[in-house]
Amino acid sequence: IKEKKRHMGDTKHFCPVSLKENFVLYPGLSEHAAKYREKIYYFSTSENRDKFLKNPEEYVAHNEPIQAPPLRVCLLGAHGAGKTTCARQIADKLGIFHIQFEEYLQGLILPKTKEKVGPHFDEEHEEDDTKMPIPSQELEDFSQTMTETENEKSKEEVELTDEEEAIKANLMDNEALPPEVLDNIVPDWWRKEPFRSTGFILDGFPRTLDEAQYLSERGLCPDVAVYIKVEESDVLGRLFPPRLKKWKDRQYKKMENKKKLKDLKAKIRV
């Protein structure tokens, strides 16, 4: 009741300093409160309160209301829960950016790796059944040429930077991304254009408690966090059929290659 009777400032219970400097609606705390022109302002930290008190006019509204930041949404859920499908529809409807976090990471290292990395993609490359073995007796020259080509390719391989190695380890083995790597990726979506003035839906981040704490420590507050909860049977029904089809296709190609190899050997014997 006391809270309702209070004359709150232009930013209500959000920190005016965070809004002005970082364009973020950061909830303030009653223990970090200050009064200016008979209005109460809440601040996220005591440092922000001190900044405000030094120059209040910089952080309050004058001729028109303070502009609120655009919508920022974090969409979370298990793999196969349908996050990306929902995120695309929401982004299209609201006119905001859709950022698929793992796809974004893939894009950062793709120029050097030349292909997507991770357990899901490794499954498809465990056995390259589309390549047919060639009898070495008849094609020694060909095998030598192939060896030389492979050696040349290995020389051409580009070394990954420490940041790219960390991203690759995260995609391959789910190792945590260091804060210094996240600093080069995540804050830009809050602070730089065109995301700053348009807003976004961040699909698949934060994924861990450490990543959520990282957002909190950096003052990067989403306006909404949505967690999609689905039954295991639903996820299985969504993910299993396409994977089964891929497996069947690989088995079919394997059988076709075995047949071609058998025919080739027969021709060589003749």
C-alpha cells in the first residue's frame, strides 16, 4: 500500500541510469533509492544512485516521456522443443530480429572449419558412404595423387584463434564459453545497432546457470524469458523420424556403393 502511495519517477521501479546509459530496463532495489523533486527513483546499484544524484537532470524526462527500449526476449527449452520455429514466428509477427545462438556460433567459425561442427553433424560424417573404395593394384597413381592432395589440404588448414577454439569446444563438447568470449558476442545485441533500436528474440541462450549469471553481471536484462516445456515423447516424435530417414538413406547409399565396387572388381578381373 505504501508503495502505491509513493510518487515514483518517470522510470517507475526501473533504474534510470541503466536506461539512459545502456538502454536497458534494469529493475531497481528499494535499498538503492533516492528522492528528487518529490519523486522516488530506484537504482540497480549504489554507484548508479550516486551518478544520478550528481546530475539528476541528465536522467529524468523533460519535454517528453523517456523512450523505452525495444522488446528483448530469451527463448529457452530442450533440444527439439520447437524453439526455433516459435522464435521465427514471433520475430516475424513483432518485427524484431531472430538470433539462433548456436547457429550464430557456427557462423563465427564456419569460414575456417568450412563445415558445421558438433555431435549432430559428426553423425553424418562418421562414415562417408558416398565415397567408393578403389582397388589399389590397378590405380596406384591415383592413390598417390590423392595422398599429395590431402597433404596440400592439411598445409592449407587455417589455425583457429583462442576464441574460435573455445567456440568449437562449446559446439563439439558443450564446454562453457569463457566470459571474455561472450563479451565479444552477447553485449552487441543490447548495445549496438540495428539490434539496439529494433529488439530481438534470442533463441537458445542462456543455456546454463553461468550464462544466466553472466547476463545479470553485465546488466543485460531481457524483458521476457520464456521456457518451452515439452514431454519427452513429443521431442522423440519430432526428432526421430528425420534422423531415421537419414540413417536409411546412408544405408541405401552404402549398399549401392558395395554393388558398384563389386561390379568394378569384376570388370578389373576380366
